[in-house]
Amino acid sequence: MTRILVNRQIPDAQKQRLTEKFSDTEFVWADPGDSLDKLAAAGADCEIILGGDSRPLIEKILSAPNRLRWVQSWFAGVNHLPLEMMREHHVQLTRAGGVSVNPITETVIALMIMLTRDMGQMGRQQSAREWKQLDWPDEITGKTVGILGMGVIGNGIAKICKAFNMKVWGLQKTAKPNKQADRIVDFNGLGDLLSNSDFVVNILPLTAQTTNLMDEARFRQMKSDSYYINVGRGGTTDTNAMIKALQEGWIRGAGLDVFSEEPLPKDNPLWELDRVIVLPHQAGFTSKYQDRVLEIFIRNYERFLAGDPLDENQVDLDKEY
């Protein structure tokens, strides 16, 4: 009998669905008060961990005799996990890719509109009960957006941008055609993308190649009236370089959901800069999140039981995404 450690607090209805659909599977339900040692002991005796997003837990399990074969992350990003160790122990990893397409797309469009119409300033005026019309704002219709990372989320963003008659540039590891984009570049063409975009939207995963990719040199390649939006990973951006770019006017503004240090320290200048919108890393949150993760897991688990490859959202541990 296959044993699965569910290291996530899920509603009773979801528990019932799992147990009824897979009656020959033993589910071990983690408790919020369980110690790391207790969880590791339970996980070592399971083939699968659903919600395996604790680096210390995975490391502890793999450092001892274990049966672990597959980890399903509850999130899209997996840079927080011991990927090299998992590769050495031949543990498969799947992620929650695509779960947040709708909320992230909606957040990106909202940030574009809020930035161009200076709604941050309007919010401050409302708090002060100040009636003051601002300079006539710009609009996003007809602008050019450069999307760093044309995976499922990037394609979702591009599709909606097209509804605003925007021109779409996209960054991919290889510059193969993408029907959602007007132009695709690889990393060698990143400078062209940055210098032609009114909005640069970063949704890249954090890997060795993307760490601090957006550094001072890259921000200097952007247009002085452009906006930088990051809803991917904070570590892909050199925070000090971004602050300098904003303070010195290399770019006009930024909408930021992720940061290299979270929570964002209270003394960070980003809190008070004009035309900067700070979000608490929740662009991907949605009331439908847990149901969608469970659907991914169920489809892959059916493949697992049939002895087929885990085709959906399997992480290439060499590429780190």
C-alpha cells in the first residue's frame, strides 16, 4: 500500500475526496504541532509527500533510511528546496505551476493601470481627504510589454495584454516562436527587450542563471518612462540597483510583489518612493488555489499508480525549474 504524508492543512472535504478516490492509499495527515523529528519519521516511511515545502524536513528525511520517491510542492517556485540532494536521491519533484495564472495576470494588469494612472498618489490624497486632480495620466493601451519568462503564466499575461492592443515581447531560454508574443528573444536579446518595453514584467524562477539578473546594467537599459513589475522571485533583482534606478529616474516606477528580503524591512526606501507599489507577496493568492493544486496532484498520482511518468509540472532538477 502506498503511503502519503500530507504536510498541509487542507479542508475536510478535500481529505474526504482523497480517501474516497484512492481507497487503497494510506494518508498520513500532518498536524500543525508536529515536531520536525516526528514529521521526518513519518515522511521517511512514505513514498510521497504532498505539500513538501520544508527544506529542513526534506533534508532530514533524505539523510536517513527512507522510502521517499516523489514530492509535490504546494507552490510554483521550488528554489527553497534542496534540489541537488533530491537529484542525488532520485526523488521526483512536481510543482504547482499554472495554479496562479489568473490571479497573477489580474495583479499585473492592475499594477500597470495603477502605475500609469498614479493611483498610489490618489490613495494618499484620499487618506488625507485632499481633492486634487493630478497631471493627465497615461494609458496602457497600445504600449509595449516585455515579459521575462514566457511559461504558462507569461502566456496568460500576454493574452490579456493583447486585449489592450499592446505589443508583446517575451524572454525565453530559447528564442522559438510563441503565438502569444510579437517577438521572442533569448537571454542574448534581453537588452533589446528592455530598451523597447514600456513595462517590464518579471516572472522568472530563481536559478543560478537568473539570480540578480536585473542588475544596474539592466536597469540602465530600460526606458526612462518605463515601469518594472516583479511578481516572480525577489532574488532575480538586485534590490539596491532597483532603488537607485527609481531614485535617479532611470525608470519611472515599479510594482513589486516579491523581494530579496521578506518581509520587506520597514526602513527600506521602497516603502516611500513615488510611483512604487509594494505588495506582500500574494499576487498568486486565490480562493481556488488549494483545489487547483489538488487537481494537479490527483492527475499525477493516477499516473504514478499506473507506472507512468509524472508529466504534469515535473521539475527538471538540473535546470532548477
